[in-house]
Amino acid sequence: MTQAFPPTQVIAEIGCNHKGDLDIAKELIRVAAHICKADVAKFQKRHNRELLSREEYDRPHPVPENAYGPTYGAHREFLEFDLDQHRELVAACESNGIAYSTSVWDLSSAKELVSINPTMLKIPSATNQHFELQGYLCEHFEGEIHVSTGMSTREEIAALVAFYKERGRARDLVIYACTSGYPVAFEDICLFEIKSLMEQFGDQVKSIGFSGHHLGIAADVAALAVGRLMEAEGKGRFSHIERHFTLDRTWKGTDHAASLEPDGLRRLCRDIANVNKALAFKREDILPVEQVQRDKLKWTAGCGE
């Protein structure tokens, strides 16, 4: 039996792990593409004055050792790339043969990123109930819209999918099983949420993905197995695995500790590609690789007569 769906793609979530340095961002793209063989390099875009209240903007960073500025707002501005820099990131992705994407956290960021027409944009868990933002994407963005479901109730997730269905965009929607924590303990990953999402929404949305913030790569392979099993049962498509990516987990910043370094992401991409091949039914009772052994070893009635 051949696979009914394309291979699951691996997204290298660079986010703000570039430390506000465009050259580091481009190096992360290069390594993700050529060393790790990831399929997508993803960033973040925020308009901080819109996203944060004045009090939030002006208060100190809650973890001073991770701060890139005297206030949380200054810290966030330091890590932000403008639209022209995102255009450079798009060009860097194209030249390295990897897809570009970014999370948009607010309406202004969405409007900016729609103007450069990427193939996919992401709504983070934090703003998946920001329906003005998502309504704008439904009306003005023709690509895939990916949405994480971390820190969301089942009612909120159902309302989210209904919102896209009402606007005729559910078939462009990819929703991710996700636990929002940095890092997430294994008992909190809850991989069967993939099963729940596929059972409830797999026939309504384009596909289901998994966004992980845990340590190691074992859970990602298990996520692939859960998703492929649900596919085999006709419960939709499992399409993406997203992991945070950094060059050095000891760098200053919130996300590095919950990120994979290059060798970790390389092994993840390798294992996902190989296990993806293994998750299939036999295409015939006796495979060619078995026939050789059958001819030599298989006992059958009449042997020795």
C-alpha cells in the first residue's frame, strides 16, 4: 500500500533565536536547510506597541538575564526585524532551498507580512482567539494559515475551526496540537491530542500538525506515528512537526533551552523521514526482500518429501 499523503514536513522554528542579528538569522536558515534538511524556516513578527499595554511595554523583563533591553518593550524591539529584513529572510530561504514562514502576533504584523505573500503564515497559541487578526488573513491572504492550539480550551478550538469554516477558509487551515511551556515535561506533551484533533476536525481542515517544546526528539517520532495511524483510519492528514531551533542552547534568551541545536534537528529530520517510510501497510503479502529469505528458509508442507 503506497502512502496516500505527502511526507510530514519539519519546521525549524527560529523565532527570535537569532538574537536580533540578521546574519545569525541567515546562518540559522543555511544550517536548517543544508545540515539539518528541514523543510521550513519560521520566524516571528510583532508590532510591540500594538501587542503590549504601556505597562507591559515599560516594565522590566521578568527574567533579567534573558533581557536585551532595560524594559520588556525595549527587549522585544531589539529582537524585532522590520519588513525589509523579512524580505531578506525570504530571499535567504529561497537561495537555500527551504520554505519561509513567520508567526504574526498582531494585526499590523499580519498586514505587513501579507504584502510579501509567503506560502504560509502562523498564528501562535497566544493569539488564536484574536479573530480580527485572523479575519484579516482570511480576507487578504491566499496561502495556508497555521494555528497553534496551546493553552486553549476545547470550546475555543472548536470556535476557531468554525470561524474559518464560516469564511470558507477551513481547507487552508492547519491546526497544531501543542502544549505551551518552555520546556514541556514529557507527561505534559499529551500526544493523543493529535488523535483528538484529527477525529474532531480532520475532515474539516487542511491538516493537523504538532508543535513541540519538549526536550529530545523521541516524542516527535511518536507524534508522527499517532498522526499516520489516524491517516490510515481516514481521519484527515498529519502534515507538520515544528520544533524550536538554535545554534547554541546556552545563548541568552527565553527559547534557547527548549530548542534543538543543529545535530538534534538533523537527527530529527533524518528520523522523521525514515520512520515516515516505515509507517505503511505491506503492499503485497510477500515483499521482494522477504522472497529471497522465503526461498531459503521457509518451511512449507511437503518439505523433505
